[in-house]
Amino acid sequence: MLRKSHFDNVPIKPQRVYEEMSKAFGRDTCYVSVIGLSQIAGAQFLGVYRPRNWINAGQAGPLGWTLPAALGVRAADPNRDIVALSGDYDFQFLIEELAVGAQFKLPYIHVVVNNSYLGLIRQAQRGFDMDYHVQLSFENINAPELGVYGVDHVSVAEGLGCKAIRVTDPKDAQAAFTTARELMAKYSVPVVVEFILERVTNIAMGTEIDNIVEFEEILDLPLDDTPISPDPPRRGKLLPA
Ligand SMILES: Cc1ncc(C[n+]2csc(CCOP(=O)(O)OP(=O)(O)O)c2C)c(N)n1
Ligand SMILES: [Mg+2]
């Protein structure tokens, strides 16, 4: 079954980010990610076409792993297209490692999907009224343009010697990836592309492959509304509401 990804919402729905990533990055791209709604949704939506092109810490899920892992992949292979995918909290865990990327000239693209939440924990704990345990939101007095999204990742990344771009509207995604590639080629450092997401999105998951809870529409629509044209093409079934 195919999930809808072509949302125009601002703040951005994460499904749209993965659609834009699939559009921008080729079939040889190597993705690096660890854990969170970001990694779970990324695994569902991104096209991975070759062995060792989905570098993940599996069930261990140690937050913070994505950034040094991506640097490691780059150190091991100077030529591969590398795209890391982090939630805001995974990214903050070892954000200082960006300086290692600047120090040793280890360029890659780091997509940060910022919902200002421990999103996976929020989703797992919904129903227990414990929002304050899992949210990271605050008004940053130095970056009022961020609203309630708290940490100014662009400033921190630049402070650590890297380049960074913030995307707030999905129609700017492709231009941001193009600029990110140019910056990477010019400066040979990690380039962060941050997407400001809607704060609350529940991602499809379940205990068994035949027992998945869906929170958004399942598509039975023409293929041009799908994240990536499946190969061979197939259609999804429309579930009753
Ligand atoms: C070191 C460590 N501490 C805690 C956890 C538990 N944990 C798993 S996902 C998650 C929240 C991740 O938030 P974020 O990176 O922003 O991703 P999101 O789910 O919001 O996409 C937490 C706290 C963990 N996996 N590793
Ligand atoms: Mg988050």
C-alpha cells in the first residue's frame, strides 16, 4: 500500500520531506540514520537501492550516533553520496562532532527534521498526559524567527565551522538541496539542511507487519502522488476511514 506524501502544509509534514529527498537524491545515495520518528518514517519513505546504503544502528538506537557515523562513512569512502537523517534531538546529542567534519574536511548532507519534540517518545506515550517530559520547545531570545522551535541549529552548525540552510516551506526543498550540494563542493564540510516540521505527526508503525496502525490516508491514487515511483508500479488499497 502507498502512503500519501505530497502535503503542502507549512509547517512541513515529514512525509513531504522524504518525498523531496527521494526526488533530490539518486539511487546510489547512502543514507545514515539512527532512531526516532525521523528514522522510522525515513525507512518507510526513502528509496534505498543498494547493499550498505542504509547505515543504521539497528535495534540499539543510540541517539547521537548519526553524525559521527556519517563522518565515518565519509572517511571510509571519499566518493559516495552520503545523506544523514536526524531528528532534532538526535542531532543535538553529538552536534559538536560537526567540528570534526570541518576539521578533517568530511563533506556530507545532514537533513535535520525539527519537530522540537522527542517525537517517537511523544507518540509512544500519547494517552499518558506527559507532554512536558517529551517536548523541547522554547522561544529562543536570539532567534525570534524560529517561533517556538527552540535551538537555532543553523547558528550552532555555522559556529562549528559547517554550513547550514533552514527550510520552512516544502516548495523550497529542491533549491535548498541544490545549494547544499554547491556548498559541499566549495567548502568540503558537512552541510546541514534543517526542515521545520509540524510539531505533532504520528508515524505508521505496529507490533507486527500485519498489525500496523496508520494515522494518515492510504493512497489508491495515480502514481504521480506517490513518494517514489515503485519499481514495478503497484497500487495501494484504500482502507475504510
Ligand atoms: C541515548 C538515547 N537516549 C534515549 C533514547 C530513547 N529515544 C528514542 S527516540 C527518542 C526521541 C528522538 O527525538 P528526535 O531525535 O527529535 O526524533 P523524532 O522522533 O522527533 O523524529 C528518544 C529519547 C535513545 N534511543 N538513545
Ligand atoms: Mg524531534
